[in-house]
Amino acid sequence: MRIVQLSDPHIVPAAQQPVHGQDTLERLRAAVNAVNQLSPSPDLVVMTGDQINDGTEASYRAVKDVLTPLRFPCHMAMGNHDYRPVFRRVMLEEPEAASAPYYYALDRSGHRIIVLDTQDEGEVSGRLEDDQLDWLERELSSGLPSVICMHHPPVPVGVAWMDELILLDNARFLRICAAADTLHLILCGHVHHDFRMDLGHATVLTAPSVGLQFRKDPVIRPDGSRVIATDEPAAFRIVDIDGPRWKTSIHHLSL
């Protein structure tokens, strides 16, 4: 099974570009074109949060338009920049603008893909409530090899300013993962970098952004503001899974 992970596009409409100096809309369009040309083709695409930068309907409609040519199923997790009611109305075409957390699971090629919603509304860091953790525990008992997709990393990545903004109150989540011997991978976004952290029998992988990359050491301007973005190219993660074994690579874009 091949999974493509697109993370943190941070889309706004064309008239409002760029975002932190990058045209994130064009970068996502380039990523879609690149994914469509992959060989072997992916079984699915996951977008691990911050689909948009500002929570507006116009931004979600821009995302939807750019994703239209994508030839593979695309499944999204919520990030701190997303806004559930508008996401549900535009992306899911639900008539009610509900604010309920958006988490779900699906089976692909003999694997359980579990998509969590770590958004803690109004906060940059993430959180998982007990109802979602109860559900996660049940999903991981399916007996199928499992992959979790989520926005916030559940463990520190080793960069001070990023580690202040990961999944908070993570103890129960980590216990659930430790007890699930069929869990192999946890795919995360949020930090706009490629990190790997081993978590017992599972591995946490974070992806670079398909929109813009972050500095590990922000530049402090004379006025006290921070420059957090770099000029590095957009990129996405490819994960190939064969039974209990997997391998991964980063695909860099020319934009």
C-alpha cells in the first residue's frame, strides 16, 4: 500500500497570496500534478491538517478547486488553522455548519487508516478529548495493521519552539498506542519538517509542508517580530507499506 501525505498547505485565495513569502496555492497545485504522475500510484492521499490559513469559505473553495484534478482518494485531518463548520460545509458538503470534531477510520489494502482530530479550538497546540480516545482504543482493537494520521505530533520533535505546540495531555494517547501492537505508523504535520521519533513498536513521522517550511531557529527582527519561514521548496511524504515493513521518502517540488 502506498500513502502520500500532503501536509500544511496553508491555502488562501490567489488574491491574498503569498503566505509567509510563498504562493501556497501554486505549490499545492504543483503537488497535485506530481502526485498524479507517481509510479507506482498511491492508494490514497492524506492531508494532515492546516488545509487553509484563515478559516474562510473562500480558502476552502480554493483548496477544493485545486484538488479537483487529483486522481486518488484524499482524506483530511483537522489542524489548528482549520475551521470545522466551514470545512464541513464546503469540503464535506454537509448542510449544517457543525463544529463537532471530525475523526474517522477506513480500511485500505488490509490496513486500518485512522484519522484523528487534534484541534483544540482557539489554540495552536493540540488536544484529544476522552470521547475520541475511547473511539481510538476501539478502532485499534480491529486486529488490522494500523496507521494513525493526525496534525499535532504526540511527542516532542527536539526543537524548543515547536515542542511547546504539540499534542498536550498526551499520556492516555501514548498508553493506547503502546498497547496496540498492530499500530506501525503515526503520520503528523504541524511542524513543517521531516522528523522521526520511535514510539515503542510504532514510529512517529512528521512531514515537511506542501506550502512553506519553518525555521528550526526563527530569525528575530529588530522590532521583535519573528521570521519563521524559509525559502526551501515545498515537499510531501511517500510511505510504502508491505505487511509489517514500511519505507518512506520525501518528494521535493521545484516550486
